[in-house]
Amino acid sequence: MTEKTEAYEVIVVGGGAAGLSAALVLGRARRRTLVVDAGEPRNAPAAHMQGYLSRDGMSPAEFLAVGREEIARYGVELVRDRAVDVTRGEGFAVRLAGGTPSGGGRTVRARQLVVATGLKDELPRVPGIAERFGRDVLHCPYCHGWEVRDQAFGVLASTPMSVHQALMVSQWSKDVTLFLHTVAETEPTDEDLRRLAAAGVRVVPGEVAGLVVEDDRLTGVRLRDGQVYDREVVFVAPRAVPRTDLLARLGAEMSETPFGTYPVVDGRGLTTVPGLWAAGNASGFAEQVVNAASRGYRAGAAINGELLMADLDRAVAAEAAHADGAAVRM
């Protein structure tokens, strides 16, 4: 028995800023579009998002709720599900989990596929870091710096970029301490030390054992030797893990970066596989919400153009074949 599949013009996998933005453009262009949303937004731990003009301070949950309402106005369908497999033939066939561990849900098909599955943050395994992430353990000064300005900052060295992070956050506080922790490659160079001194950043060697929390508030950083440094905020650089399995499965060319492996895309978001697009953090590390929405918009507009031209070319070819057939019969 052949399994029944549902056909769309475009499937968007991922219901964050990039995916919803692409779907909004496609819906307004009258394209039958499906958004598959697993419901795992990267910024879920944050109470607010900043730096998005007209949406500054809005909660991520509210932002997504408004986005879902907007795409629904234009007939875009959204399903809460997970894409567990994808194949390419005449278009793309996406297998949904359907709420079963075996991934035995329905299959949906489309001419074009947008992967906007984002990434997840892997935090250093220091007690207290994961529990307070998005509250007083932060990663991006542009996202959160204003809200914690002039407080006592700590920076937990966990990557080669940690010195850079400490220098950056000194723009928002003049009381910054860089904890070198245990990662050898974070050892500052002489040039790093000169810059840190110029920025007024104190450097503390030794392994961090955990955070000190009192009355549900971060108050300090404890080293393995027992010494405690009073801090109100800790910045950390998570390891980015891109959710790009579907792209790799379809044979998209990938590129290694210091922040993970991402697909090679053109300026519109098209991968090296025809009809396969990547947007938001599935296409690069530094796509904050406003950037991700822009990427989604660009991909949506480009996809509509691709579909339009393909349909017109097909119509021209059919008309030419009809004319040739009529001439033979004469």
C-alpha cells in the first residue's frame, strides 16, 4: 500500500524568527506553505529580547505567538511536530515524528524546502551555569548588556574567544573579572593581557568550581580552592551545536567554522542543493533574532521568484510542445 503524502509548495522546518518570517512572505505571495515547529527555540530561557527595532524588550514567547498569528492570516499551516527524515526526488519528502519515538508520523511533500532549525547551546559543566542561563548567566552583551550595566561581571573562560568576550563586556561595566578556568587554549597572550589591562579587566587563574547563589540571586563565583569572588553577573560563551542534520542528509555542502559546521549558502540562503534553503542559525552562528528574521524574509522572497519562473518556463515549454505537435498534424 502506498503511503499518502500531503503536497505543499514550500515546507519550512523550524518555527523561530527565520522560519516564521520566510513563511509570512510565502503566505502573502499565495504559496501553499507548511511550517513544522518542534517548539525548541534557542532563546526560550530569556525573559526578553533586545535590539529588535519596535520589539525591544518583548518576550521571545510573545514574539513567536504573534508571528504564528500573522502567518495564519495568510493561510500558512503550522504543525507542532519534528522532522525526523527527509528525501529528495521530485521535490522534497519530509517525514514527521507524529509524536512517536519511532518517527512513524505522516510524510509531507513540497517543491522547495527551508531548513530553519537553528542551533542549541552547550554550556560549560560548571554547577549553576545551566540553571541560571538567561537570567544572570548570560552570553551576549548586545542582548543583555544594557539590563545588567554597571554590575559586577564575571567572564568564565571556556573558548579561545573568552578574552574577546571579556573585552567586549567591559563596554557595559568597569568591574569585570576574567576567570581562566581550565581550558588551556584560553590562556591570554601578551597582547591579550595588555588589552585586558587597558580595559580594566582583572584576570584570575584557577578552576571555577561553581556559582554562589543566595535568595535566588547570583552573588559570587567560587574557585576550586574555595576562594569566592563577589560577582552579580557571569558571561559565558556556549559551544554552538547547529541543528543541520537535515541539510547534511540531503547532501548540502558544509563548511567548518570556529563556531560549528554550517551549510554553504548564497546571499539568498540557497544551499548547494537545488530547492534547499537555510535560514537563521541553521545557516550561521551570529544570526540574532532581527538578523534571522531578515534571512527568512530574503529566502521567502527568493523562493517565490524561483517557483514563479519555474512555472512560467514549464508553461512556455508546454506551449511550444503543443505548437510543434499541431504543426506535425497539419
